[in-house]
Amino acid sequence: MMTLHTSTLEELQERSLEQILESVLKQHEILTVRMPSGQEVVIRPKPTLEPLPTLVGFVPAGWKDAIYDGQRKQVWRGGRSGKIDRNRRNAQDEE
């Protein structure tokens, strides 16, 4: 869990940028820097992702063809209605 820390720009001026960034990384903190104008800048370490697990099993050959066999391709007519152009669909079925 990351800790939250807020500092003003004036408080951080005595430290180098390298020191500030190293502190954010080592302490796993989210540092909010308040600028003299009142705006804030947030500095946080980039989260590291764990590698994906290796799953046991396999994908059978031809799985993709089996999913799409027997399904009709539908050709949509342009326009707002979204209706199927029956003549074009029937022509594809005969192919």
C-alpha cells in the first residue's frame, strides 16, 4: 500500500530531484507537490505488473473453424434501419 505525502515546492527546494524521486520509489509513496499558485503536481511510482500465469491445457486444432461453421453471414444494408438485405443474404447462402 502506498502512503500519501504532501509537500510545498518550498519544502522540497533543499533536496535534489534525484533524492525526491528515489524517496518516492523506495518508500512507495505518492507525493503531492503544492505549487505557490495553489495547483498540485502528483508524483507516484509506476506500478509493476506481475507476469501472467501459465495455464495447463490446450486449444484444439480447428477451434476457430468450428465456431463459425454453420453460421450465416449477414449483410447489413446502409441507413438507419439496420435491416438485413434479404436478397444479398440469400445470394451468399447459395455460394
